[in-house]
Amino acid sequence: MKTIDGILTRRTVTLKAVVSGTWEGRTVTVEGMIHALRDMGGMVFLTLRGPEGVLQCVFDRPALLEDVTEECAVAVTGVPHREPRAPGGVELAGLELELLSRPAGPLPVPISKRRLNLNLDTELSLRPVVLRALRERSIFRIQAGLCRAFRDTLHSLDFTEVHTPKIVHAGAEGGSNIFRLDYFGRKAFLAQSPQFYKQMMVGAYERVFEVAPVFRAEKHSTARHLNEYTSMDLEMGFIRSFEEIMAVETRFLQNAMDLLREEYAADVERLGIELPDVSSIPCLRFDEAKTLAAEKYGRPIRDPYDLEPEEELNIGRYVKEELGSVFVFVTHYPSKKRPFYAMDDPADPRFTLSFDLLFRGMEVTTGGQRIHEYQAQVEKMLARGMHPEEFESYLMIHKSGMPPHGGLGIGLERLTARLCGLDNVRHACLFPRDLSRLEP
């Protein structure tokens, strides 16, 4: 009887290992997709694409490549040697080529070009192929690095990863921006946030996090909104101040920039990213930030309870010019504009112990301290015209005892877009969902 022992024996060498120089001067076989072909008359240059990047291969026998085209899957056997002009500084002198598969037709877009220069709608319609282009791949390698740094940071701080339901019986954020669905004849919703569940898990694990999709049924079509996006959430107990939550996020960003600098350098360079200094992040109170930006840039305050997109841009501009930072924590948002579970500031209940993190003039994070006492939570619900009996399972944690706690949610696509200098958050989403798009 055949058994599987879990040992994976590679038939080939990874592209990453070849580029590292480990196999220099030795015959190796590397698998990948043909990203580009250039016939230089007697010499053919083949760019092989693998998970980690590309490898330049050169053949002095063009007959070996007569039947191949871009996006053929191949196995190339050759000898690596140093070549400063090649990507990664290594070139493979090709000896043999095995054709593994070929495309059924021509590509709808020339993905080997450095920039595709497609309009957004065309790019998104051709997404399964466009994502093979090196620049687009680098965006999502950077995004993967951010997720990796988030997980690594929180694991190092004794957080437990959890996975919460996305079909729920009540919205966590309130309002009308919630997708409704029929759940076997019962009314249900797609989760706007894991808020209730991550608070519940504080009672079990004290420190928890999740990286998962959330859904907002907002009828907008802006460069900063998606109807489904990935939220990096954390919640932590036994805090003495909501600034502890801000400190955890700052630690994550510090680790993320270090990781990108060390292990994603090729992607950072390809995208022209300037990794920001996050050794410390300035903080401004909500009302102070609005006033400073209004006075410096001559834009009157129209909404005293929230930040408009132009105000966020001006606050980001002010902090960059005056404090030399592209990040700023804006704290103490008005209670009127924060959810019912946000803890009011004991010094002035008109404001909350909450914050947003702005990055280059756009909000990428919302967080703060939560109400942990049962009576205080019920009273705030009643003051807002809510019905506590509809939140019985949520209020169970308050009845059963909760430590002072708080948390945050980071919009992964927004963070990626701001870091990579993208003008639309859809560029930072593999397959965006908005008012008009349900495929691919």
C-alpha cells in the first residue's frame, strides 16, 4: 500500500536560490513561466518568472526555443554565473529547455512591459492576467509583507489569532451600510467588522487578532472605498490607556518597514517606494488637528464632528511640513461620531478615548478603548435609542466581567495603496468589489 510521508523532494532548484548565487557554476534546473523573450540574432534572452521574481536565461542555440512563447511553462537547465546587467545580478546559461505547457492564444495585454498603462476598468477586467506583470505582483508582495509583519508582531506580543463569523445577526457599526441576506428564512447580515467577537475573545484569550474580509454596503464610487476589504484587527485586555493600542500599531509599522527593507527590497525598488520613518508617530487631538489645518490652509471647518477627506489631506500636509512625519494619530474623536461601544473621555464625555491613524493624508486605522462595564454600556445604548435586548449575546461578556480593553482595525488595501503611492485603492485589491464589479 502506498503511503504519504510528508517529505517533499524538489526536482528543481528555486529561482531564489539561483539568484542568491548558491548554485553558481553548477548545472541546475529551474521551473517557471516565460515572462519575456528577446531574439538578438544568434542569441535568445529568456526571462523566467517565478514566485520570488525573475531570472535571465541566455541561449546560444535559438532552435531550442522555436516552439515557445511568452507564458509557456518551462523547465530550463543551465549553469548560473554572475552578470551585473541581469536582474538580481545572475544569469543562467541555458543548455536545455523542457516545454511543460503553452497558452491557448495570444495574451490580452503585454505583461512583460514595465508599465501597462491601462485604464482602471480595463485593468480590473483583465485582472487574472494583469496580476502576472512584475509591477502588479510587487504590490501584492508588499501587501503580503505587511500581513506577515502584522502577524509576527502580534505573535511576539502574545496575541492569539482567531477567526470570527462573517454571517451575523446584527451589525457591529450600526447605520444602513450593511449587506442583508436570507439565512434559511431568517434575517442576517454580512459582518461590517469582527468587533463584537474580538471583544468576546478578550474575555477568553486577553489579546487576539484577525486578518479577514469585512463588508460595507456603501453606495459610493470613490478612490478610497471598497465594498469588501481586508481588515487587520486586534483587541487587547488590561489596558490602562488607549495609547497602549497606538503603541502596538507603531511597533507593527516599525517591524513592517524593517521587513520590507530587508526581504522585499526588489519590490520596494520596482515600485519606487520611499519607506517612511516610523521611529515615532506624532499625536494630535481631533479638535486641535482640525483647527491647525484650517488656520494654516485657509479652509473653514464645516463639520465639527468628523474629518472630511480634504481635511485629512490638510492634516497630513501640516504634519509633514511641521513635524516631518507622514503618519499622525488623531485622537479624542467626538462621541457623536463614534460607535456605541466607544468609551467616552471621563474628562469630557463629548469626546471618546479613540483615534484614527492618518497616513499621507488618509485614514488607514480606527481604534480606541471600549466600554467594559455592563451598566455603562447599557446606558449608552439607551441614550442612543438602541434596544439592549437585541444585543443579548454581546452584552453577555459585560455581565460576566471584562477587563479594560480596546483595539483597532487597519484597512489593508488602504495601507498598501498609501505605501505604494497608488492613486486608487482598487489597485491594492486583488479582485475589487464595488458598486459595479462582481467579477472576475
